[in-house]
Amino acid sequence: MIIRLSIHAERRLRERGIPLAWIEAAIAQPDRTAPDPADPTLVHAFRAIGAAGGAYPEGCPPRWGGVISWS
């Protein structure tokens, strides 16, 4: 699978210490998905990441390891 991140996304991952492997895992095997409320062509993928050690990206509910959108 090829994942292309925006410059903004790359910067945020770096700032937050989020490995690309976590993004790949969320896309490949999400725990749940949800439609984007503003853009019906996008889907948010959520996956709990045990290796995160309790550190989750800003804005994500504590139970979920991240939000990934794709079209």
C-alpha cells in the first residue's frame, strides 16, 4: 500500500512522534471507521495502538490511536 501524506500531516506526525507504521495499521485494519461529516468522499479510520503507551494524538478520544482520512 502506498500512503502519501500532506506536508501538514508529515509535520504533525513528526511533532507528535507518531510512526508511519501506526498510520499504515489503522488504514489496513481499522478498529472502526466513520464517514467524514463535511466530505462524503472521505472516511476516518480509528485503531487503538497499544505501543502508544497511552500517548494519543491530539483531538482523538483516549480509546482510539488516531484518525486517518482517505478517499
